[in-house]
Amino acid sequence: MLPKIALATLLALPLSAQGYYINSDKPDSPICPQLTIENDPRLTRGERGATLDATRNYHWGIKTFPIGERPDLSAVTFYDESKKGVSIASLRGKLVIIGLWGYRCQPSARMLMEMAKVLKVKDRYDFEVWAINYDANRMTEDATSLGGWAAIRRFQMENAGSFKEMPLSLGVSGPGDENPGHFIGVIDSLPVMMVVDRTGHLATLDIGYTQGMVGQRLSQLIREEQAAKGAH
């Protein structure tokens, strides 16, 4: 059984316009929708809360891209806490597992646990794992909507025991052409997992969590490489 992941409870407080991700209504749902809440002074608090259902966006699915038809993700870049950028192009020659997660999203917490577990074979198969916070990249004035490094630091603090022996590489996404959404479309649900091949091209895309997904996709790419070597 996976360790319990501590995540904050959504509070329906008036916020500035901001998109962020929350747990679905169903505890076993594989996805978390994105919400956009408008802080309209003409609305009462109750009226703002009544608009939440209309602003939920759901999207999930699994896609495998055949060799030769894979989107080039070389320009995608992540930033660590020191604001140092790490691009997919700089990781060329390695498989790269990218997980986009949200602070209030239980399915993405389960994905992060699986990502940490595969690190034990990282050197054997020469791959990198990046967990990228995809909440809005700031903390609002009411301190309830965490995003970016504020969310990452809180997550690290609350789950230090779970990731102590298998620390994930954590970061935030770059803007514009560096953002994964520029290549795969609007990301209106989390978690999202991408596995990038050794040439910097997107091999598999998972929107939504399914148990065992990280190991399954990694094994899929490793088998593909082994088959290619056997054919030569």
C-alpha cells in the first residue's frame, strides 16, 4: 500500500483569476480538473462558489507515438530552485520521464510515488525522472492557492519521509515555447506523464493516473530499444 500523501484541502475563497488543479469529486478518479476562479467584486462569495462546476475541465487518455511520428520536445525546459534551466535537448541520449503534477491532486501524488520507485534502476537503464509542478506558478495573496516552488517546498516538507531514500528531481515548467503545453496542447487535467525517447521525441503520453503506469511506460520504451538492437 502506498504511504499516505499529505495534500491540502481546497478552500473556496475569493481568488484573483487563476488556474489550478483540484481533486475530482470521486476519490478514485484518475484525473484532477483545472479550475479558473474569477475574483469579481460584483459577486458574493456564494455566487463565486456556485460557478466552480462550470469552470472544471476534464481530459484524459493514453497515446503512444510510433517512431517517425513523435513530436520533438527538445525545446521543453524545466527550472530548478536556483532557476537553472534543464532542457530536453540537454538530456539527449537518455530516456526522460516527465510527470506534471498538482499540489491538491491525489492522483498525481500517486504518480510521484511510482516515479520515485523506478529511480532504483535509473543508472541501469540510463534515464532521467523529472517531477514538474504545474499549478499556477505563484502563491496568491490569501496563501491558499499554492503553485511553483511554494507548492514544491510544502510538498517536500509534508512528504519528507516518503521520498527520503528516492529523491525526485523537482522543478517548474518554462514559459511559452519551453512549456510542454506548447507541444501537446492545453493541459486542463492532471496528472500528465510523458516519456521522451533518447532523441528528444515524445514516445508516450498519459493524461490521468493508472496504477503501474510509470513502470509500464518505461518498460515499453526499453523493450522497443532492445527489439531495435536485436534487429541489427
